[in-house]
Amino acid sequence: MKGTHLRTPRPARRKLISVAAISATLLAGTATSLALAGPATAEVPAERTAAAAVSAPAERLIVGYKSGATEARSNKAASADAEAKGKEAGENLDFQRRLGTGAALVDLGEQLSKADVADVVAEYRADPQVAYVVPDRLNKPQADPNDTEYSKQWDLFETTAGMRVPGAWDTATGSGVTVAVIDTGYVTHSDLAANIVAGYDFISDTAVSVDGNGRDSNPADPGDWYSAGECEQTTGSSSSWHGTHVAGTIAAVTNNSKGVAGIAYNAKISPLRVLGKCGGYDSDIIDAITWASGGTVSGVPANANVAKVINMSLGGGGACTTATQTAINNAVGRGTTVVVAAGNSNANAANYSPASCGNVISVAALNRTGSKASYSNFGSVVDIAAPGGQTSTGTANGILSTLNSGTQGPGSESYAYYQGTSMAAPHIAGLAALAKSANSALTPAQIESAIKTNSRALPGTCSGGCGAGLADAAKTVQAVSGSGGSTGGTTFTSTTAVSIPDAGSAVESSIAVSGRTGNAPSALQVGVDITHTYRGDLVIDLVAPDGTAYRLKSSGSDSADNVNTTYTVDASSETANGTWKLRVQDVASADTGTINSWKLTF
């Protein structure tokens, strides 16, 4: 029964565990403020909110037990374990529910200090039956044809930084594909209604939900406004209708003589509500990912509209947790492509989640001139770039999509310009839907490879790394449908495990490439799967047959586990055939790991 394990909410103790999203850079037009609804010129520094978020102690934990543990199967055992560990740490812990991944959600009771939380975490980590324990972090919206407003959608068609979407429409329009938009839900809009299918409201905490009724089958967006002093903000914010804006970019009804055009305008949108007042918790997002992709979530009916693409224009500070990565891996394993926003803090995306998760397509934002938007995150974990807009140079330089005029609850339907990686991600989700529509046999890995391989060089500049380039919809769809472009070429893989010594010498794993002609591509894809207990210790290089080394990853302070990502290397000066090596070195003490596998896609 929904809400069985939920306590009466304590709004006063709601703290932002993490922020990656609503910096001023997320929204545009009438909403470029941190709260998604200030004037177009209002810029709130992302670092201010991020600092507040990261500093807040966790209120809940996500605990993953090893498969053989009784607690992994029995809610009663997990509840007893939480009670016992709470007593050991001098706290009152409460088992809340089982997530779709099988992990346990544990409430920490009254607001604890960081030291108290650390004591509880230590109790779990000392238990050999526990695979992982991570905070349940609070995430935020990443904020920021004959259709009458189509001429304003520069992001689709302009020569400089448009995504060349019209060239894809002769081949694919998204038919037969459902895209799950994991966001704030959906507010009724006539330019979207025909493409909306059933979704779900996954918000379990009534302090966040706004609608006051917890989880249910109604994903309607009641608004996410807040007042000054709430959500750790000194000023209030109007409702963002963020999920509706994102959905319009993906699949607004097209050729209906009104409004805007959607990229995959014959695809269906399943709105999954996980973000409410002050954001949304990892635990709800994990269940939404699971359910959207066809997995089972306790207490939630089976999904009749399984999504082949998930869009998450949300995020928070901190690297990807094992709990979130598990949900994503399971979704991809079921055949669902997961697209995420890189974040809006003008910082390394490796320090934000889900941007830093493996098995996702992480998207940076470009402005109208094709350069990295000033707010966009960057780095080696970014896979691709897409238009995200920049309203500080003019409102019309943002991304126009469906919205609502209500400042708190829903008002009349409208359209507005927003900016952000929240706006860039749905461009790629829409493209993924076009690709899947053109070739239903494509796997998530093949879709990602095709998008990256068929991208074009950035028209402008990007300091820090914006992935393979600017996505090209026409070329990508042509490639996967067999009418041009490149499907991603041939993949060479090594699955020989290589141990990485702690603070030791570099180790190498080799792949012999043969049967290729000429040089390697300018967007050589290097997929890396490394298990390690502190990935910031690692330096990773790709070594070409002639001995030239290409730095994939430098060492840093990233304390998260494992490296599971795909890097893009301009190897066009290298002969393709020969022995390529992955060189890995652990440069600090106390942690070890293993190269599980790696691959090269030409």
C-alpha cells in the first residue's frame, strides 16, 4: 500500500543533498533565474546553491545488500538491520521501502549532523553483507514545418549551430518509440496532448510532492514554486513547468498549424514525476528509471508504455553513486537509451550526477554561435553537445518550447524560451528516438555510437571538452537507416582482466586492430570499464600503435567508485591497424582496482 512506510513529513528538515540543475543558466526567456522563473537577465551563481547543497548532511540512505544476504530479500530483515545499526550508532533508523533495484531506503530519523551520518554509514560499511551505502540525494531540474513558431526554433535548422533536424524527417519521425521524461511531470498543453501516454508520479515524500498525495498514477505537474527562505534560497521562485518544456522539445505535435515542432514529433512521451518542491530524491529517480525501462517497482503497476529512451534533465553535486548506476545499467540492459544533462555549473561534469554515470549519453549545451554555453559543464565524461541556448545574449537565443503561464498552480498554456543543459539533453533524446524509429534493432550502445560518430565539429569553441561534437540529426538517421553516414564502424574489445596496483607502476591492456584501411577516425570511441574504489587516483591513457599517448583521464579528487564511460579521441593522425593499448596508473595510496574490459570503435 502506497505510503505504508512513510513517516509524517518534516518540511523543516528538507535539505538539498545536491544541486546540478537550477542555476540561472537553466532557464531563459521569462525564466533564467535559479528558481526557473526570474527575469531573463537574472543570473544566480550556480556555485552558491551548489555549495549549500553539498554541505547538507544526508537525511536518508540507500543501502544495497549483497545477493546472498537475508536483508536483500526480506523487508523484515532489512528493517531489523536498520534498527540494530541505529542502536550501534546511537540513532533511530527506519526502513522505508524497497527500491526497484532491490536496495533498501533507510530514513535517519531526526536531522543528524555530518558526524552522526558518518557513524551510521560506518556501521553499514563494516557489515560484510552490505554491497554499498550511499546518501539519498535531492536533485533539481536542470535549469534553467507549418507550426507558427517554427521559424524561432533556430536550434533545429540554423546552419551555424542547428542540429540539422529537418534532414532527418524524411526518414524518421519517432513513430513507435516512447520517451520517458523523468522530470517535474506534465501540465496539459494542446501542442503536446496527442503525444502523451500514461506515466506515473514517483514522488513519495509529501513535503516534496506539492499535490499532497504521494505516489500515484497521475503525473500531472501541480507546480514547483517556493517562497523566500524555502529550499535554502533567500528569494522565492515561480513554478517552472520544466518537464513540459523538455517534453515539447522532444515530441511537440508538428504540422498542426500552431506552436512549435518536436524533434521526434511522432514519438510518445511518458511523463514520470520525480521533481517537486525543492527538487527530488535519488530513490524516487531510481525507481522511475527502473519502471520506465520495464523493470518492476514494488507497489507500482506494470508499465504498459515501456520507454526505449529516457531523458533526465536533472542532477546534483557529487559523482554517480552505485545505487543510481545500478538502475541505469539495468535500464540499458533492458534496451533503453539513457540521456542526461551535463549540468549547469560551468564545471567538470565528473563531479555531478547523473552526468558522471556510465552507460548514459551526457550532453553539454551550446549557444547560438556553436560555442559552449557559459553555464554548461564540460569534461571527459561529456559525450556530445547540442543546442541549449544562451538568453543572456538575447531572449530569442534560448530554446523555445511548450510551457504554462501559472506562477504557482497551472494557468493557461504558453510557450517560452529557456536555456540550459536541461534543454540540450532533450535534443539528444529526440534524436535517439528518431534513430530507434529508423532502425528498431539498434541497441543503446549503437545509438550512442551513431550519434557521436556522425556528429560534426563544433562551430565555436569549448574549453574543457564537449564530447564528440555537435550532434547532426540528418547524418545520424541516414547512417542507422543505411542511407549514408556512419553506423559507428567496427568494435575491437579486450575482456582480459588486468589488476591495477595501489600507488604502483602503470599497467597496460592491449587490443590488436586489423582489417582497417587508412588512419583511425577523428572521433575514435574508447569505451572503458574499470572497477576501482577511488577513481580520482587513476590516470588513464590511450596509446596508439606508434607509441603516441592520448590522455583520457587525469587524477583528481573524485572519490566515487569505478570508471565506466566512453571517451572520444581525435586519432586521425594514427594508422588504424596495429596494437593499441590502454595504460592505467594508480598514483595515490589506499585503493586498488581492475581493468575489466575496454574497447575501440572505429
